[in-house]
Amino acid sequence: MKYDPKHLGVMYDMLRQLPPFDKWGLPGSEWVTFELPKRKDVLGEFIESSDGAKPHRIKISAVSHDHLFSVLQTLAHEMLHLVQAVHKTNNTAQHNADFRKRARAVCKEYGWDYKFFVGS
């Protein structure tokens, strides 16, 4: 599948308007920078803005995804990290109780495999 950062922004805005994301106060795509690194060691990555002035960053590996479905799942996963940054519920545990609760809600809504989604 060929896609670019602009496509990720469109997918992000679509997801943020759908349940359960629509209840979590996510910023619009203009407040997030989307990147497509050619990394095989990770599917995606969220980098929180260090000062609040710069946009947050979501990276989706350009070489680890061949299908739209996996891109959407990885993007949704990284969006949960963004939700945690917005609500200050993130901590040193990458997938803490708040993350897992939100992940369960996402997986239930879309019929996704929870263990795959959280990476366990």
C-alpha cells in the first residue's frame, strides 16, 4: 500500500471523529506531525511534544505495513498514547491501566484483537 503523511492525517481525523475516540478530546491533525520512517523494528511510535508549542508526532513504519487495516490499527494504538499525553494519564509504564482500558474500548468497538492491539 502506498501512502504518505497526508493520508495518515486523514485517517487520524476519521478515527478521532468515531467512537470511542470522539469522547477523548484529541487535537485535530493540524496539531500532529505524521511521519513514515523506514524502520522494521517498530510498527509505530508516539512522541509527545516537549513544550506544548510543537506538534506531537506519530510515526507509522512505512515498511512494516502492507494493508490499510494494519495501518489503521497501528495509528489507533499510537492515538491512545496521544490521548494519554493530552489527559496526563501516561507514566513510565508504557501500557498502563488507563491505556489498557481505552484499548479494550477501541477493540470492542471495532472487533479488533485486544492482545494484538496492545502488543502482548
